Amino acid sequence: MPLPATPPRRATIRDVALEAGVSRGTVSRVLNGEPYVSAEARTAIERAVAKVGYVPNAAARNLARRRSQAVGVVVHEPHSLFLEDPNIGSILLGANAALSAADHQMVSLVIDSERDSRRVVRYLGGGFVDGVVIVSARRDDPLLAAVARLGIPAAVVGRPPGMPPVPFVGIDNRAAAQAITERLLATGRSRVGMVAAALDRDSGADRLAGFRAALGDRFDPRLVVERPLYAYGAGRDAMRELLEREPTLDGVFAASDVVAAGALDAIRDAGRRVPDDVGIVGFDDSVWALRCQPALSTVHQPAMDLGRKAAESVLAQMHGGAPQLEGVMLDTHVVWRASA
Amino acid sequence: MPLPATPPRRATIRDVALEAGVSRGTVSRVLNGEPYVSAEARTAIERAVAKVGYVPNAAARNLARRRSQAVGVVVHEPHSLFLEDPNIGSILLGANAALSAADHQMVSLVIDSERDSRRVVRYLGGGFVDGVVIVSARRDDPLLAAVARLGIPAAVVGRPPGMPPVPFVGIDNRAAAQAITERLLATGRSRVGMVAAALDRDSGADRLAGFRAALGDRFDPRLVVERPLYAYGAGRDAMRELLEREPTLDGVFAASDVVAAGALDAIRDAGRRVPDDVGIVGFDDSVWALRCQPALSTVHQPAMDLGRKAAESVLAQMHGGAPQLEGVMLDTHVVWRASA
């Protein structure tokens, strides 16, 4: 499909073709996510896109397609968790607020399996949405690579390791986890463990790194129990395991509020008092934190703003703005309540 | 757009045009949701569609459009509630299970305002999904009328009053509400009230009707407090109001589990014991029922199956099956626990 002239100073598809040493048709096929292009050509084109700073021209693409006035929000979590974790809910609410204000339809797509992942890529590449926000992507997530290849306006909430050059909105999980762990240690606890979760995501891995940094020489890997997901059941079961491993445990950092809610119930079931016997802190400052008994000390993260900023980035790209690849980092702070 | 020949015995667009006394082009425009058709012609065509039993031929329509392999699930609730109510979540899980098994993408669309409603109709009419499941539609919902007019494969969870001829999957809310209220009365309660909700939907209105039927002559309208939504905060606030109106209240039926969870906290905050002073029962048998302290007596409704059956109906229509307009009713049963 021929593209109209682009504004001066902006790299064109021709520049990409020249740089990659392939035809413009091949570049088009790769950018449109079509199959039957050699891996070699694909790699050369992706490198060339990055080198010449080519930004697909949304207006030109839309001439060839009916506009959907819709933006996809892809959540890469089991469907059940998507409904259990109010943090994901808040991110969606924020994204919806920005999209709705611009009269765009938010379309939620959940990736629960590899098959879903392929189907979502097909959907995104089919012109059924004009842009996409991606939530909770994994390390080297093939979805991110596919989105970068399609060249549709996109933004990521978080900053998964190995991500291609796509705008992102995140928080400093490592520094925040270190801050809340230090605050927990300052209450005089001596045997402090962690229920870690989602280590295949930047949030999970960085929170563990922050916990480790706060403990320094006192870090004991035996006092870390890992679970794959931020889930209530994961927190409850992992906490049981932690108390079995270390009956003298007197403090715990749970990787999210919903994990902390499960852990808190396990501590109570074991006949221990919170915060007297065991102090517990979470991460998110979601509705779970206030429903915990006692109310949970935690890290406030601006979940709605993460969704809103990511959606605003996508809208700006849809209107021809260049993607801001350096990313946006939002502030967090410790909220101290009664659980530690 | 001309349609190819349809199978024998099946009504065609020509039959609709003859019956309505308009051109085939006008029928096409109405069925495709295009504007600029007189209200008179639209009404005549809608009547003719019903009379001749015309079923839009999905295969024919898809020849003219790229298939999306996606099915929309429209939830007509505030976005925040969509994430708070596990009943909606379970319906989505069930729909996703059926769609995923058929390798179709579930696309969730939330309607939170009138503007959203118009945008969703535009999206559904734009060929971006191949079918649609509608959850929690309201009385005389314009979305249902629009979907019927578009003629896309559709199914409704519930059976809102005034709905056009669209397949539906539901439960008998009235009989189930009557059964749980009678069980509550059988524990020897004498002053029994209700926190009613969502009276603009069949579920809310029918649950109130069932409560009323169980009480018979003892029904006292002063002991019913209404709220617009099935929400935790609504249950808490309405219960406070109910206890102020009637301090001797000793039983309450909450219109859903999440409403009951809020009501239960309000009863406890008022210094009353559950079930000793006040017996409380809910509706749904969602995760909220088991998280309540004490565990909630409630009505089990097969939420996942509602979503699954509705999605299966849409898939069957997409593959050329005729819509089953008589609807499907699923079973419910009382689950008796410790809260009454």
C-alpha cells in the first residue's frame, strides 16, 4: 500500500527499506504484521526502524482502513486474577477515563494462554483497534515484540526486561520495596521474610531486589517464598510455608496487598497476632489494604494514573505524536497503618 | 450490498422488503445500522423481520467484511462495579471459556454512560466483532434495540423487561428469592427487611417480587430500602438506614452477596450480632459469601454457566444456527451456611 508524503525531517518507509537493504514492499509487510517474511529480513527491518527512527504514520494507515475509535487494553493475567486484583482494575479505570474523555472505546483483551497471545496479536494486527495499552507484560514478552513490529500506537504499564522500544509508564518498584522494608525493620523486627510473586515481571523481580537491598547482610534466601501470581491464595499458602520454615518469623513483606491479605489470614490461622507477633506490610494501597484487619501498612502506587498516562500516550501517538521512548516514572510513597 | 442466495425455507432480505413495502436497499441499511432511514420505515422493517422470521446470514455478511474472530461482551455497569462484583466476573469467565475453546477472542466493553452506549453501538455495528453477549441490560435498554436492529448474532444474560426478540439465558430470580426468604422466615424471624438493588433490571425487580411473595400479608414496604447498584457501599449504607427505621429488625435479605457483605459490616458496626440478633441472607453464592464472617447463607446461581451458554448461543448463530428466542433458564438452589 503506497503511503502519502510524510512531513519533512521525519523518517519514511523508504529510509527503512534503504537502511535494511530490502524492498519497500517487504518493509510494509513486516510493519503490517503479515507472514511469509524471512526472519533475516524481519530482523534487518526492525534494526533499521530503530536506527532511522521511523514512526509509522497512523493517519496514512487509517486511510487504508476503517477507523475503529477503539483502543485495546491487554491484560496478561489469568482471567480469574484480572477480577481479583483491584490494582489491575484501577489501571483499567484510569485508562478508561482518558479514552472515554477522548470519545474512544476501551476494549479489554485478556491473555490467559499462549493461544490467547497469538489470537490477540492477530486481533491487534487486523485493524480492529487503533492503539493498545499493555498491562503486566512478562520478561521478553512475545506480545511486545509483535506490537513493536506492527507499529501500532502502543504504551506499556511497567517496564519488563527485554522490552522493545515502546513507550512505558511505571514506578520505581525497587526503591519503593526497599523503603517499606526499611520501615518494617525500624519497628524492631529481627526475622523478616518475604512472600515474593510474579518474578517474571519487572514489578515482582524489582520488589524482591528492593527487599534484598534493605536487608543487606541480614538477607536470608530461606526466608523468601515465591509464587507465580499476585493472588490471595498464593499469599495464604506461601505464608504457611514461610511459618513452617521459620517459626520465629516476626516480620513479612508481601509483594502486593492481595498477597498480604492471604498471608494475614494464614498468620491468624496459625494462632499468631498481627502486629504483636508478626508485622506485615504489602504493596499497592488498593482496597484490600483497608479491608485487612488490622489495616495494612503498604506502598501507595498511583494505579489509576498509570493507566491514564499510558492511554494518553497512545492517544497522542494516534494523533501523530512521536512515541516518547524514554518512559514516564510516577511517584510512590509509604502509607503506614496498623499491620506493622 | 447484494446478498448471495440463502438456503431454502429460510426467509430472505427480499421477503422482509416485500412485507415491509420498502426497497431491499432500505432493509440493508437498517440491518447494517446505518443512519438516514425514516423512523416509519425502520419500524415497518423491524416488524417485517419478526413476522417473516428473517435471520441475517452471518456468512454472507462476512463475505463483505473481514472477520474479526472476536465476540464482544458488553457489561452495562459502572466500571468500578464491574471489578467489584465477582458475579459479573464469573459470567465473563464462563463466556471466555466458551469463546476460547472455539478460538475466538473475547473483547470486553463496559457501558458506564449514555455516551459509552452510543459508542458501543457504533463499535458493534462497525464489523469489529462477529457477535455480542450482553450482561446486565436495563429495562427497555436502547442497546438491546440497537443490537436487534443490527442483526448481529447476540445473546443476553438475564431477561430485561421490554427486550426485543434476542436469545437469552437466565434464572428464575423471583422463585429463588422467595425460596431463600421463606428459609430465613423459618428460622423464626418476625421483623424481616430487604436491601433491594438494581430495580431497573429483571434480576433486581424479580428478587424484590420474590421477597414480597414470601412475606405475603406480613410484607411491610417500610422495611425495604432500595439502592441503584449491587455494590458493597450500597449494602452498608442501606443497612444503616434500615436499622434506623426499624431497630427491632431481626432478619434481612440482601439482593446480592456483595450487598450482603456491606450490610453485614453495618450490622456489626451497630453492635448487633449475626446470626443471633439479625439473620442475613444474600444472593449469588460468589466468593463474597465465603469471605463473610460468618459465612453467608445465599442462593447459588450458576454464573459461569450463564456466560458460557450465552457465548455458545452467539457462536451457534455465527455458524448459521437460528437464534433460539424462547430462551434458556438455568437452575438455582439455596445454600444454607451460618449467617441466618
